[in-house]
Amino acid sequence: MLSYQVTEFSKPLARVAHETPQPTGRQVLLRTIAAGVCHSDLHIWDGYYDLGGGKKLTLGDRGIKLPLTMGHEVVGEVAAVGPEAIGVKVGDKRMAFPWIGCGKCPACDANEENLCLAMRSLGVFSHGGYADHVMVPDAKYLVDVDGVDPALAATYACSGVTAYGALKKIPKLIPGDHVALIGLGGVGLAGVAIAQGMIEAPIIAVDIDDAKLAAAKAMGVTKAFNSSGPDAAKRLKDLAGGRLAAAVDFVGASATARLGIDALNKGGSYIIVGLFGGDVTLPLVTIPMRALTVRGSYVGTLSEMRELMALVRSGKVKPMPVGRRRLDEVNQALEDLKAGRIVGRVVLAP
């Protein structure tokens, strides 16, 4: 099989040819059809996460080891199954749910493998989709995507389920409430698509890039807000009529955190999803006085993945922009993503 691996941080991915593995036990081998390129791959490629104040969280701190084949948004065709695998057969097209836990801890027992402390996530802790084949440890992590374009379906494995999981954390809304989606990268635009199918309140799409704001408008959002310039929080609050009940931050930078928190009305919720990095200082007294909720959201569960696909099949989720490139263009795709030249998602195909 052929894969493109991180062998040295911040260096081009290396093209590696090695023997195609054969599944054992409950394993399922997929022949890759589509693999999405995610912004979090840039952190893995760089080898660290920015904690702010000059501090870094390295891949070693997270237990990630090289060489690594990235790619956690994968749709493939079943190429082979282990003798104990059930529920799929050779030739089936499936999405791989990547957020796989240890299978033994309380989080995994509660079907919240995304909260496991010893995760085996595809493309993060184990080899993923920047390859012509991917090994999935159990058929239960394969989700039927029949009727959905494979390239688009691949994006739901991370950008989709991550946005869906975050949106589900928004408390009950009342008439007049608004929700801001901050950052219109791949996950943010997925949020735009999904929010319109599951939230009754008006959505405000927020970014500093007019091209991404235009993409959100093309997907049906009527309120798009460019947050560059002075007094952004006040202007965002005014656009929401003083009723910004929730801000979902798909960037996770110091500036976007400040924007989201400052623009919320009393009792509002700030939900941070993005991993851009940095830090933020908050006067603690304002949190109880404004009755704010500040919480994180990390990807999603397998059950949420299945809920999302049901929502997609219902026709309530509009497709976000998806660009297609060959697998051997992966290094350029990463460079383009890092430079902000991609609107929506880029998906690779061998």
C-alpha cells in the first residue's frame, strides 16, 4: 500500500510504500475513496499546539508518535474483513468514525469514546486516510453513507460531527435569540450547514474573510458579519439585537474567544471548538454576574455521527464547498490550508 506520512515535523509528508495489512479479528480494511484535510492536521504536522504565553503542548505530550499517516476523515470501500467482523461485507462503502477510544474505560463504556484518555483515533494516534488503504479496528465504527457523495460524506467524520456535537451543547433558545458561528473554515462552514437544519434561531456567520462570508451566504445564511476592525463585539451584539444567546467558536484563538464572550447577552453560552491556540484573561466576577457558560466541545460521539447522517439524509443539511485533489497533492493541500487559501474542505483521493 501507499501512504503519505509525517516523518519529521514541519517537513513535507513522505511517500511511503509498504505491505498492505490484512485484517484479523474484528478488523476491517478499507480501500480509501476520499480523505478530508482538516485544520487540526496542521497542528500534528507542526508537532505542537499553542497554549499561549509562549507555552506549547507537543505531540509527545499527547502520546502521538512518528511516523504517522494523518487523515481522520475517511470514506472507503471494504476491501477485506477479519474473521470476527460482522455487519459489513467486501464492496460496501462506509465512512470510518475516527474518534476511537480504548474500549475499556468509563468514557468508552458510556459510549463517549471521544472523551477517552487513551484514544486510538484514526489519523491521530493510529494510521489514517492519507493512504490508499486504512485499517479500522472494528466494523462498529463504520457508518453507512449510501446516497451521499463520498467526498462530502468524508467531511462529516470530523468537521460535520464536530460541528454537530458543539451545536447540541447550545442550551434551549427562546424567540429572539441569535447564535453566532465564529470562524468559517471547514468545521465552521459545516456548522453553518448543520445549524440551519437543527436550530430555529437566526444564525450569524462570523469571519474576517469576505470570501468565506460569501460562502456562508451562498449556503443560506442571511446575517454575515466581518469581525475585522474596531468595536467588533459591540457591532456583533447590535446585529443580534442584544440577544446573542450562544457563540460557537470554531477558531479557538485569543481574539475570537474575546469576541464571542464579550458579545454574549446575560445568560449566554460560549462554546469553544477550534484549536488555533493562545489564551484569554477573564475577570472572574463577570462570569457569575453575567451568568455565562464557558465550555469546550471535542469532536463527537459515534451516536452523534449516526444522528448527523440521519439529518443529512433528511435533506436538511446543505452541502458545504468541497474541493477535490489527488492524494499525491497532499503537501500542497496542507500548504494551501495553512495559508488560508481553502474555502470549505479539500478532500484527497488516491
